Amino acid sequence: MTLILNEKIQGPSAWKGMDLAKDDSWIYYLSEKTVVELEKAVVHVQQKGLKAPEFKKEDFPIPNLADEVAYFVDELENGKGFLLIRGLPMDKYSDEEASIIYWGLGLHMGKPITQDARGTLLGHIKDQGLDFKDNKKVRGYQTNVHLDYHTDLADVVGLLCLRKAKSGGLSSIASAIAVYNEILEKHPEYLDILYRPFHHDLRGEEAPGQSPIFTSPIFSYYDGKLSCRYLRQYVESAQLKTGISLKKEEVELFNFIDSLTHDPNMHIDMMMEPGDMQFVNNYTIFHSRTTFEDYEEDERKRHLLRLWLNMPNGRKIAPDFEVCREGMAVNKP
């Protein structure tokens, strides 16, 4: 039987953008000692002749950063649900060295999982000139268009900025927990809809023999924790494959969720600078990106690295909410 949470959630995960407008506690500044420790680990990897993502956790030794890593992991699950880690001196590193730092830190935080049917573990976020709306196999990160607020299919998604765009490309996030509280207060009649199973389109990321559609509710309350999965465009494109249209009240609910995430009082915007690492809990945070204009030269184009992580302290998930927790296209025949 599906449990429906009928009470508002209090605590750090239920933040609103207006509450954080003058609070930068969500930005973690790396100390010089921390940077030195990371750089020593890079040398260790290079001496073994390894590159990201070819090496393992033990190949990237950072014993003096155990407390910092523990803080990151706890904050993502039990705190605000997101972090911006700042302070990598990117002018000192090649892209390869930066990727070693990022992959190595990720290995100490959690377990990287595959992000697509090709088995990608360290994703490259760049505009490839593709059309997200016209091509149902294109994913948003391959374009420069505005990305609606959504969640990904992992405990945590992380980004490292190698280079930012010529203009635009703001990263925006909103608390799914605060959104749920608003729904409870203003439209409690939507509660039942939130827990319905919706069809989602894998947009070509399914393995041979795997269904191109999976089902999942928008919210799930299980083992004392509220979790969210919101991929409106994937739900909408699934209609073409299933022949099942969204009901009027379902569209109204999605519109209300979108109005909340776009409310300046609910979300916060950040421009990721080169060297910034952002991590967000996919069960408690919606993320988005504004459209951007890129440079003409390929070596100057906006370029981010992405990790999908399953966390050592990750929450238990209800059976009807369990999708791809071991990575995309894991049910290979």
C-alpha cells in the first residue's frame, strides 16, 4: 500500500531561495591544505599511468580529507541536499588533471554509476548542436537550450565546470521538499496524483531488449523519507510511445510544480565558475540550467564534467520508485 505524507516537512532540506539569498553557507571553500592533498593524489595517479575514469578509490589517496568528505556526504543526504565546492585553481591544471581530481573525489564520496546506455561513467556536458525537442533520443545536456527543472536517475548528480559559456548557462536549483510543502498548503487535492505511477521515456537510453518506458510516481514516502522524481519532458514524450495521454488534472499539477520552481522566492541561481563542483541530491533537489551562448572556438566552449553517484548513506527506496539505481540500461539481456 502506498503511503502518502500529509504533513509538512521541517528542517534544512525544506529551504526556499529567499532564505538563502544572503546565506552562502552552501558554498564550501577549499583550503590550501585541501588543494595540496588533492594535487598529491593526482601525482599518485599519474605515476601509475592512469587517467579518469580508469582508476579506483585506492589509487587516489586523500587520507587527510576524510572529515571533509564525510561532511559532503552527510550534507547531501541530511542537510540542504546540495553543495557548491569552490577553490580549485583551474589555471594550474590541464583538463585531464582536473578530471582526475573530480573523479577521485567522487570515488571517495560514493559509487559512480553509468549515465547512459553506452556505459558512460564520467560524462562530458557540451553543446553538440542537437535539437532536444525534435529528436526524442537527444538529452538536454547535449544542447544549449533552457533545461526545465528536473531530477536525474541517481542518488546524487555532480558537475565540475572546466569552462563556462560566453554568456548565460546559469545553474538553478530548488528544494523538492519545499515544493511539496507548498502543494500541501495550497493544493492538497493534488496529493493523490503525486503518488500515481507515470510513464517515463528513456529517450533511446534503453539497452537492447529493455523497455523504452519505465514507470514511477512523482513523490514517494518510504522509510520515513520523502523522495522526488520529476522529469516532465520524459513523461510527456512517453505519451507518444504508450498512446496514453496525461489527464487534465495531471497537466495542472505539472504546471503548478513548474510555477513553484520558477518562483524567484523558491529557487536559487548560481554561475558555476571554472573549478566549481556542484553536487545535488536527486531525491530532494530539482535542478535546471538557463540557455547560453557559446564561443566559436571548440577549446573555449562551455564544458562541464558530470558524475552520477550512489551514496554510502543513500536512502532506502520504495519498490515502485526503484529505477536504474545501478545505472542506466542495467537490465541488459
